[in-house]
Amino acid sequence: MSSCNHYIDNQQKSSEEVCSNNLNLKSLSLLRYFNLFLMKQTYKHIFWDLDRTLWDFEQNMRITLKDIFENHNLKKAIPSPDHFIDTFVEHNNKLWASYQRGAMKKEVLRFKRFEVTLKDYGIRDKVLAEVIGDEYINESPKKTALIPHSIEILDYLHSKYKLHIITNGFNEVQFTKLKLCGIEKYFDKVVTSEISGYHKPRSEAFGYTLASANAKKQESIMIGDDIEADIIGAQRFGINQVYFNPSGTPHNEKPTHEIDNLLDLKKIL
Ligand SMILES: [Mg+2]
């Protein structure tokens, strides 16, 4: 073979390789789009967490605690409403974790979180803690701040999928929130941990909720803001997940999808 032929032969080979690589890339992209299309079609049921995913827990809690601060004239002992809120949040997080582990009853949690908060400011008054505890449970669910774009995304998804709620909150509180902030109409099944008897991330909580919605695992996806309760829980149970992480909290998990804005769900669902 002359060196010229050899050159032509190599050139031909390399253009064939480029062509075949291009075809492979095209087939891969097509396959990927086809899979994405299929994935979109396989979901029939979307399971939503409520607090901090749709209902703006932080904002609603702050408004309620500021009202309580004013109503009970707490400024006599506490520097500011924000100081009171920060102390409450610290105690509430610890006590809520005990409640979720089953180590504390909800009747105790209701007032205990205020009893220890008040004690930090030298107020030792169990009766006041009980009054404030009841006021918080009665008033906070009436607050109606939602996470940005909640209504828009629920409107978009409602016509395409069956939507359900799976939440660890108290029964009377969660149903009031859904009703008063006007999103109750979007949901087919609402299952609280009180109804199922189990808290997320326990698989039993997901199992009960999927069974009551008559949903199969492969047709279901979970959306939530809590990496442990919503994402790891759903992963262990065997359903896909969307981690709603608006503040970009670092983590080592591998959720099926991760978003920082609810409108990003339009790209997935
Ligand atoms: Mg949540």
C-alpha cells in the first residue's frame, strides 16, 4: 500500500469512526430522552410532605410566637420576640426529636417546649406554659403562609397525577392548615403519623399511605424537605424521591432528584 493510499485509508477510517461515534451519541441521547419520557409516564401518585415543603412552617411559627409574646406581655422577662423564638426553636427541635422517636407523648410536648423556654428566662410557671402551648396549637395552623409557588405547582400537577400528603404532624393541626390555606382540594389522601401509627422515615408510614391511596411503589414519588424523614425514608421503602432543598443544605445522600424551587418540578413531572 502506497503511503498516499495509507493516508486515504486512515482518513476514511477516522471519518467512519467519527460518524459512528456521532451515531452512538445520537442513539444514547435518544435513549435518554425515551427513558425520561417513560419515567415521566410511570408516575401516577405524588406523595407530598406538608411542613416546610408546601406550608411555610418558619414564617407561620414566627408570626404565632410574636403574637404570643405580645398577648402574654413576655417583654417583662424576655429581651425580644426574636430572642424568645430562637430559644423556643432550640428546645422544640430537641423535644420534637424525642416525640418522633416515640420517647415523648404529644400532650407533654405541647407544653414542655414552652415550659423549658420560659424557664430559661427565670419564669417557672407550668400553668402559663400550658396556656401558651394550647394557644400555639390553636393559632399556628390558622396562619396561611405557603412556600413560594406552591399553588402554581399544585395547579400544574393536579391535572396530571393523584396528589397525597404524608406528614408527621398532629391530626387537628395538619387538617386545619390544609383547609385554611386553601390547598386541601388538591389532595386525594392525607395521612398523618397519628392516622398511620408511624412517623416518617419508618417504612410502615409509607406503606400505610401508599396502601390507602391504592398506589404501587413504581408509580409513586415522594417530595419533601427533610433528608432523613422524607428522602432516606422513601429510599429505604423503595420509592423515588425529590429532595426540596431551598437553602442548599450539604448532604451525602443520592436522592432521585434535588430541587431548590418548587417550579423545578415542571422539569421532572
Ligand atoms: Mg417537612
